[in-house]
Amino acid sequence: MSDRPTRFRRARVGASLMLSRMCRAPILAGLVSAAALLAGSSVAAGVVVTTQDERGRTITIDAPSRATPVGQYFRLLRNSVHGDEIESVTLRIVQQSAVARLCRSQRARACYRGGENATIIVGEGDPAEDAQTILHEYGHHVDATIRHRRGAELNGTPRWWGTRAMGLRKARGQVSSTYALGWTRSIGEIFAEDYAQMHIRGPYGIRWLPRPDESVFRAIRLDVTGRATGPPPRAARAELRRSGTWRNAAPRGIRRAR
């Protein structure tokens, strides 16, 4: 665990759909140690908090209130399978009442917005129960930042694509790069589900397809980190919520409550 100080600064949320847009001249409010954050301490309301992973990559969380357990969210992201792409996304935790508006769905619990200011939006709650949802959305970010030519984006990662035989499945009409065949047949959603399963062995939303096994996890790890091995998935605490994806600058990976 890094002992580097964790910076936090006050954030200003705009009224437009440019999610988690920060003030161009943020006020440096002070320093909080990473050790204190990872112990579960809270931060002042309306701040953007950063810490580093074991390789010094910056992890950013936009926390809504003093009671937000940012340390638990940091642990989740630090322990996830990730590479440099973790520096290009912000985990934005918002009041539950704001999720539907920001994700443009009354049933949404979380969503991902790609692009220059990539953001995962999740309603404030129990980080342990929301872990699988957050990891699913982070899977969309991995997908969006690791590109390959074996199909239109979102298309997972290259080794994953081959291991899951996505090219053959697409040729047979079993899967699609869009939602034309439904949520469970979307290649982007299948990858995000597989990515989350690599960390948490919870309910699997793609019921027509066999659950991912170690060969699938190995492929993802190699694509993301260059390492083949990693810890086994842990048990889930919460039931999986389904999601959808929005193209272009709109939120992706909407997790909906059942």
C-alpha cells in the first residue's frame, strides 16, 4: 500500500450532461494520508479525492458527502485488474436520487460514460454490496481503452475476444456490437460481465453463455496487465443488476435495479 499523501480538492458539478466536470481552477483543500483513507475515514462534502495504486497510478473518486467511505471504494479499484487506464476515469459517487437523471434511466443504479472525461456513476450505498456493479462498469472502461480490430467497439480485449470465440459467435448471429439482439447478446456487456466475474463470483447476467472460467480470466489479465495469474474470484454480497450501454458521449453500462 502506498504511503503517498492523498490529495483532495473541492469539485463543482455542472448542470449539463458533462458528468463530473470539475472547476478549472479547483481549490486545494488539504492533504489526507492514503492510509487514513484506506482505513475507511471520510472526506469533506463535495470533494474529488485521489490516491495511488502500487505503481503510482492515480485513482480518482468524486465523493458527495462527509459520510462517504472512500477508503472502501479505493480498495476496490486498487485491487481490481487494471493498467494505466485507471488514471483516465473518475468514480463519481452521487446521491441515489441523482442516479436516474445522470444515467437517463429511472431504474439505473450505475452507468459508465466514456470519452475524454470518462466517468463511472454509482449511487451512494454499501461499497461491498455495489462492488460487482462498479467492477462491471469498470469493465466497460477497460473495453473502451484497450482497442483492437476484431469487431466494432465495444468489443472487449483481443485475447478475450478469441477465448470467447466472439468472431465465430458474431458470424453466426449469436452476438452483436449493439443491442439489436438484446442486452445479454451485446459483446460489450458480455465482456463487462466477464470482467466483473474475474473479481467476484456472483450472479452472472449472461445466462445463455457458460460462465467465464480461468482461461477467460487469464486472457483478460494478459490483455490488461501482461500477467496471466491473479487471485481467484471472491464471493459476492449483492445480487447482480443488469445494465445497458449508451453510445458516444452518453453514459454506458447502465445498471438497473430489479
